Amino acid sequence: MNTDDYLGKDVEAILHHETTIYARLDELALKITEDYRGTEITALAILHGSIIFMADLLRRIPLPMQFQSLNVSSYHGDTESSGVVRFEHDLPDLRGQHVLILDDILDTGRTLHAIRKRFEEEAEAASVKVCVLLQKRKERAKEVEADYVGFEIDDEFVVGYGLDYQGHYRNLPYIGVLRQG
């Protein structure tokens, strides 16, 4: 199925085209590079939604870095957070490291709150910052702030550029609103 089929059938509207996303990634990379200059960072990608975002962003940051991944979920195949944050494996050892958590979207705040809390309390990281591709304009179930935000969006269910619905649409080169019903 090509992207035109997705657009006509399943995607109601495109919020951000690929060129707009890339331009914003350039801006985020510049800010992150300025903030971490002289420091090695460990980028931690929250699977699976942030993989495309992580790959495109990190190639723009000319600093020494490592990267890890963490499989955490709260949607469990639905269009709304279940309220239950599930860690699929143990935290990587990041003692003394400057950690930059990369996630696709800040929605209810439950997932990022749980991750940040575990890293600050258990992992003994030197510092923990959060970078999200998208941040919804809404009241959050858990108070959490992202240090770096790609785009703010309304409270809509979005797909593309790594974001999915039941495993589909991650490969779309844009961010679009999923048609409901």
C-alpha cells in the first residue's frame, strides 16, 4: 500500500511534512549541541516510536555519544493510554552518564514520568533530560516536562514518522492525524 492510499483512507490530515520535520530537527540538534558541548551524552531511545526520530536527530549532533534503547509502553494497542506503564526489560547501566531520553510523544505524561523517576532514583545518572518529537497541548495525568520539544500539537491521535496505531503507519514520512471510526 502506498502513502496515497494511507492518506486517502486512514490519515485525516497531515500536520507536519517531512521537510518541516527535518528543519525542526536541525534546530533541536543545534540547541542540544550547544547545551552538551564538551560532554559525552548517552541517548536513550524509547522503543519503538522514537527510532526514526532518534536516527534522524542524532546524525545532526556532532558530539561524542552512545545510545541505548528501552522498551516501555502504556498504550498497549489502543488509541489512549491504558494508565499502566510497563517496562519490558531492566534499565541499562547509565551510572554517571549524561542521559538524553528520546521519545516520540509526550501525551499523558505517565510513560516519561515513570522513566525519568526510575533513572533519577535508581540509575544514578549524572543528568537526565528529555527530548520529544511531539508534545500534546493538554492537561497531563503526571506532571512531567520535556527539555526539548519538536512540535506542540492538539490532543489528536497521530501516526507517521515512527508513531503507530497497532504497529502500522510508522513508515509514513510525515506526521498525520489518524482518521477515527
